[in-house]
Amino acid sequence: MKESMIIVYEKPEVYDPIFIEGLPGIGLVGKLAADHLIQELKAKKFAELYSPRFMHQVIVKKDSTVDLMRNEFYYWKSPDKEHRDLIIVTGDTQVPPTDSYGHFEVVGKMLDFVEQFGTRDIITMGGYQVPELDGEPKVLASFTDLETKEKYKELPVVIREDEGGAIVGAAGLLLGIGKLRGMKGVCFLGESLGYIVDAKAAKAVLSVVAKVLNLEIDMSALDERAKETEEILKKVQEMQRAMFEQQVPQAPHEEEDRGYL
Amino acid sequence: MKESMIIVYEKPEVYDPIFIEGLPGIGLVGKLAADHLIQELKAKKFAELYSPRFMHQVIVKKDSTVDLMRNEFYYWKSPDKEHRDLIIVTGDTQVPPTDSYGHFEVVGKMLDFVEQFGTRDIITMGGYQVPELDGEPKVLASFTDLETKEKYKELPVVIREDEGGAIVGAAGLLLGIGKLRGMKGVCFLGESLGYIVDAKAAKAVLSVVAKVLNLEIDMSALDERAKETEEILKKVQEMQRAMFEQQVPQAPHEEEDRGYL
Amino acid sequence: MKESMIIVYEKPEVYDPIFIEGLPGIGLVGKLAADHLIQELKAKKFAELYSPRFMHQVIVKKDSTVDLMRNEFYYWKSPDKEHRDLIIVTGDTQVPPTDSYGHFEVVGKMLDFVEQFGTRDIITMGGYQVPELDGEPKVLASFTDLETKEKYKELPVVIREDEGGAIVGAAGLLLGIGKLRGMKGVCFLGESLGYIVDAKAAKAVLSVVAKVLNLEIDMSALDERAKETEEILKKVQEMQRAMFEQQVPQAPHEEEDRGYL
Amino acid sequence: MKESMIIVYEKPEVYDPIFIEGLPGIGLVGKLAADHLIQELKAKKFAELYSPRFMHQVIVKKDSTVDLMRNEFYYWKSPDKEHRDLIIVTGDTQVPPTDSYGHFEVVGKMLDFVEQFGTRDIITMGGYQVPELDGEPKVLASFTDLETKEKYKELPVVIREDEGGAIVGAAGLLLGIGKLRGMKGVCFLGESLGYIVDAKAAKAVLSVVAKVLNLEIDMSALDERAKETEEILKKVQEMQRAMFEQQVPQAPHEEEDRGYL
């Protein structure tokens, strides 16, 4: 396998589909959102992407069968003129962070593929790492162009007015490279502490995407996972508080002054 | 040398051979098992694989001659209809862990090569790292598909019912990529502490493979090495116990309370 | 995107242009100098270079639109026979330091591109890391050949007579590879402490380049940034002095002799 | 520059030349030996090898001109039938150790090149790292084949009878890859502590090579450098002794028991 390759099981008849990306990243936000969308829409898998740029391993599944790491493409045909056809990609992994060239290669192949189905619009989803969180996670939006930004100005998202930073990986590259190919897109990132499987952030991001797609999406399953996330968060915060108290220096003894490393 | 290359010394006449892999990895389990199998069957070397993806060095042999690092292919023709022809690969090295692309390239070339001889079935062998071992090492099995899993259900192996994990390197990739080419295979991993040359685990794995191949394999030489392995293990455990006792804090003196890093 | 690519928006009519490079590096000296030159000359952007060797991310701009990391080409047509046409390159980034092959690939593409416009002369600009600075930063000069060195002997630069060291990245490679293509060039490096945005060093380098180009360049904006640089430098030096005083061991107590890590 | 390239200034008329390699490595032994040989024979430079696999920098020479890092080829025509023609390669650098693929690529290009001149025999030179040295450094020899080993059995070299280890880089790869092309060769490694410019080891290696080539080589200049090497070695050993004495724990005070990290 010298290049990333896509195995196609079925050629869906879709028209001007929106390409939605939700691959593993910060807090697994994008992946959780994509998995839930696929589940609720009953989207159908039609292709798999394999790459020599992914980790050189196979995953052992619950039934003890093995598979290379891969990304998977699903499609959903809209039932009426009020909704758009969709192609959704999710999967096990992105290219490891040490291989920039590999990231460009995989995203390029992905765009070549969805272009064949007439894709011109892209939505990418992911997490945005913050040091602390109060209340509900906000959703940050970034765009390929000002026209797209204007189109989405009514969405309940945060558009930063200061120098933004960077979006690393497929969520950013799909927009950056797509833009050079004349595509338009938006990236929605949910605030996340990053080190847990963050279903709260995924729900926040998917709610915004649901508005964009004009879809009613039942969030119950994500809500369940969101509750689990809150409990884990509480426990982590308790642990952190306990660790902090242990580090506070004790009052000095009369005989010796002692410092702690 | 821009790509991995295979030098062929002889074209064996084999029919539907099973391709067996035992390359260096955890505990050298796969390599020990393959070396022993080749020795007992008197399998004949017929090809060598060299790669610009291996370490850029030569090995100096006992007689002071040098060779690039390489993998070696051996064949064994079955004596009757009850046994299958075999192609066995072992060698000095795998591609280093920092080069995923290299791993895919080498395994791809290997499969291209054995496909020329009609290979459709694969057995890979290796070690499975565990933190501690009681008694005989178990052998874990993973499969390309459920049909193969069903075929091997009588083997004295462990098939995990929870989320399995990953198999890194050729032992996994040969199955993962082979599966995309329509091949079927099984991977046998022997439990090993990992940091020693583990002949006990190799013996456990090879015993299972012998059953699969319906071969009687004299394990004496491996038994010898297995005894050496047990002695080394005992010594290591004594050393660890001694190191642990040195780290236990002493009873506090009346004058000072002292902690140890 | 398998190779670095240049998108051309306009084909400038320039004759024997000098190619001036100022990409991000030590103290951002080269980039600040190039940005200022482009601003003062009102040079016009005519091309962009994108590369799969750059970091796999997009930059989010103030207006929340995103772009891949890139280098940008500007041109300036000289108003008379006393001045030369110019092509200036600056941008977001160079190839990361772990990817030597990528550096050669990008610089090669750059030279292929500017050769199309008849470029034969190169000026590169950057920073030169020093442990401490007294007074105004000096500008070090290095050349492709002795003829060029002779041509610039009146410039207020330092030409080292001892073994020089190395110039890493585009500032060096453009000269080294350019030399193999029959081009001539000079590299001007301003002394810099390296860890701040060094507008003083940028001003020093640009003053020398202005002399070479026989241009009057208003340095006011750079002066402003240079003053900011001086203030930051003073603060940093105060902080360092404070940290040092904390590390001086205290006089020993009669009771205990205490050392500090 | 997508591949390593060789610029040829002159096509020497050599017949069946021996290819001698002395590139930078442990203790710079190989490079010192090659430089000295070139100097004494007055060998003539006829080609340069540049590579996108070398570090992405230029070296600034004493006269302030710059050059990419490169390897250089020299030739020497033998004056009579008792001596062989020679091609000698030395240079600034080898490929960095993190790029195995690059090492294979450069060595492959080197062998392609010298094969054009009829090369069938190779001598490589380098250092062999040892923890301590008594007296004169020994020279270890390794060979492509037993026939060559037999040919050199009278040389004052050490041929190890135990498992040898590995030879990393060009000194090993030239033999390993050359062997696959039907070439024959020998590698001479001088014992060296490794962290200094080791002219003593270089002299030892070159003396053996001189015997092989049946040449009288004036070692005066190397002797000079060898004396400098001895002085540096003595100073380093004094420094090490001093550091060791500082680390010995002091007798405990009556009041406190003190441990040292």
C-alpha cells in the first residue's frame, strides 16, 4: 500500500451532498458527534479509507477479528427538498501528529473522493481545548470565507474577534485544502477540557450542526453519555482538589525549617 | 535501493502454501518459534528481503563477514495429502517503530511475493506483553474473520471476549492487509513479560501452531532454552525483590522525620 | 497535495529581479524586515506557495476565516534605471526543523519559480543568535562567492574571519542551492537574543539591504516596534536578575548547613 | 532537489579503481584518515555529491562564502603496475541518524557512481567506540566475504571471534549494499573513545590501509595531530578524576545524616 486507498462498496446516488467530518481528536468530540448523527439518521456505510500513514497495527475487535485502522464514509439521502444529501466520515484514527505530509495526503484523497459525488460544502466538527469550563461548553465557529460566515451569523456560536489560533488536523485541513479547490465550509469546535471522552461538547456541536442541516436530532443517547461525562468531571475535580491540599506546605517546626519539592 | 527488494535464489514448487510469520518482536517469541520450526522441518531458504526501511547498518557475523539486515523466506513441501506446504519468514528485524509507512511497504512487498506462490492462508506468531505471569503462558488468538475463528475453536487458545487492543507490526499488518486481498489468517500471541528472550512463550505458541498444521514437532531444543528462560526469570525476580526492600522507608528517628525520594 | 505548489494570481513584468527572502526564523528578524519593505514599497502580492511539508493545520484569522500556512510572493517594479526590480517572499512559516527533505523541496520549488522571471541575484535576511547584546545589533554577511563579497565590501556589515558556523533554513539553502544553479547571493543576519520579536535586529538588517538596493526606506514603523523591543528586553533582564538573586545561597545558620537545588 | 545528485567536474581515466570511504563518524577517524591520504597522494577532486537528505543548512567558510553540505570524490592514478588506481570519498557529513531511508539512498547513488568507473573493490574506514583505551588503538577488520578475509589475514588487525555487533552508516552500508552488487570489500575501524577528534585512531587505520595499498605514506602531519589528541585525552582524564573525587560522600556530621543526590 503506497498511497491511501478507498474501497467503495456502493455508489450512492446523492446530489450536491454536504460533506461532514467527525474524526478522533480532542475529547473525541468530532467522532462522538458523527457517530451519533450516523446512528440517528441511519446513514449507510458505503466506503472505507485505509492508509499506510496510519499506525502500523490492527485493532482487535470484541469478537477477536482484526482490522487495519480506517476511516468510514456514510451517506444519507434527504427525504425532501428542505434538506440536503449528506456524506459523513468518521473512523478509528487520524494520521499521527509527527507526519504532516501524511495528513495532507489523506485529506487530499478524501476530497478527491467526495468531489466525485459533487460535494461543494463542508462541515467539520471537533473539540477546542480550554483549561477550565463553567457551565455549558460554547461552540466556536471558523469559516473558509466571509460569505459563509455571513450565512451562519444567526447560529448560537462564538465567533472570536481576536487572533484565533490554529486548527490542527482534518477539521482544519479539509477547509484549508477544500478552499483551494473552490469549496466552502465551516468548522464547529466545542469547548472541552480534552482529557475525557467529552459527550457534553459533542452534544453542543451536534446541536449547532442540526440547526445548520435543519434536522431534528434526538439527543437522548448523547445526553446519557453527557451525564456520564459530568460525573467523571466531578470525580476528576475532587481528585485534583485532594492532590492540591497535599502539596500545601506544613507549618514550620521549631527545630527545622523544611521545604518540599 | 529505493524500495524493499526480494532476492530469489530458487522458485519452490509449492501448492497453496500456508504463509507463517515469525519476526523479531516482544520477547523474540515469534522469531524463536519460527527458527525452531524451520530447524525441525529442515525447511530450505529460497529468498531474502532487503529494505531501505531497515536500520542503516550491517551486522557483523561471528566469522567477521557483514550483511545488511534482512528477512529470510524458507519453504517446506508436505510429504502427503494430510499436510500443507509451508512458506516461513523470519529474520533480523522489523522496520523501526517510528516508520509506519515503512511497515506497510515491507508487508505489502511480502504479500505480493507469497501471493505469487498461491498463498491464501496466513499464520502469524508473536508475544503479548503482560505485567506478571503465573504458571504456563497462555496463547491468545485473533482472526481475519469469523469463519476462521470458528475453524479454530477447538484449539487450546484464549479468545478474549472484551475489547482486545491492538497488534502492532507484521504479526498484525499481515492479517490486516492480507484480509483486504482476500486472504484468511490467524495470529497466535504468547503471554510474555517482554524483556527477556522468552522461549517458554515461543514453545507455547509453536505447540498451538503444530496442532493447526497437524505436525509432531520435537520441542527439546526449545525446552532447553525454556529452562534457561525460567532461571533468568527467577534471578530477575530476586533482583527486583532486593531493590524493593531497599526502597522501604526506615522507622523515623526521634529527632528528625525523614522522607526518601 | 503531493508536492509544494505555487498558485499564481498575476504574472508580473519584471526584468532581472533581485529575489529577497524574509521568512520566519530567529527573532522573526527576516519576516519583520520583509514585511516592512513590502509595506514601504507598496509591493504587490502575485503568488502563494502551499506545501504538504508545512504543519498540518490552518490559521484562524481575526475575521474567523481560515487559511493553510503559506508563503507569499510580492513584486515591485523599479521606477528608473538606478534601481532593480524586486521579488520578495515572506510568509507564515518554514518547513519544521525535523524535515530536511521538505526544506530542500520547498526551496527548490521557490527557485524554479523565480527563475522563470529571470532571477539571478538573491538576498536573504534573518537573525543570528547571540547570548548577549551590547548596543546596536551588528549585521553579519555571508556570500555565495568571492566576487559578491568584494562587491559588498563597503557595507557596514561584519564579515567574520574565523570559521563561521552554519545558516539553517531558507536563508542558507536559497544561497546554497541557488549557487548550484549559477545564481549569486548574499545573506544578512542581524544579531539577536532570539526569544523575542526583534525589531531592532530587523531594522539593522533592512538598513543594510536598503543600501544595497540604493533605496531610502522610512524606518518609522520599525522604529516604533524597535522601542517596544527595547522595553521588553529591559523587563526580561530585570526578571533574570531577580531570579538569579533568589538562587544565591544564604549564609549558613549556626545549627544547619543547607544547600539549595 | 528530489534525489541526491552528483556534479562531475572531470571524468578521470581510472582502471578498476579501489573505492575508499572516509566520512565523518565516531572520533572523525574515517574523515581524518581520508583527508590525510588525499593530501599525501595529492589526489584530485573530480566530483561532488549533494543531497536533500543532508541537514538543511549551508556551512559558512573562513572566507565567508557558503556551501551546502556535501561529499567529495577524489581520484589518484597509480604510477605503476604494482599499485591500484583509487577513488576516495570524504566530506562534511553523513545523513542524520534518524533517516535510514536517506542513508540507503545516498550510498546507493555513491555506488551507482563509482560503478561507472569500473569499481569492484571497496575499503571503508571509521572509528569503533570503546569505553577505555590502553596503549595504541587496535584496528578491527570486517569483510564482505571469506575470500576477502583470507586475502587480508596477514594484516595487523583484530578479527573478532565472538558475535561482532553492527557497523552503522556508510562504512557498513557500502559493504552491505556493495555485496549485493557483486563487489568485495573490507572495513577497518580504529578503537576510539569517540568524543574527541581522534588522530591516533586515524593513524592506526591509515597505516593498515597503506599496507593494503602497498603505499608508503608519510604520517608526520597525522603524528602532529596524534600528539595533540594525546594531550587532550590526558586533560580529559584529569577532569574526570577531579569530578569523581567531588562526588565521594563526606563523613557524616554528628548532628545530621546527609545524603547526596
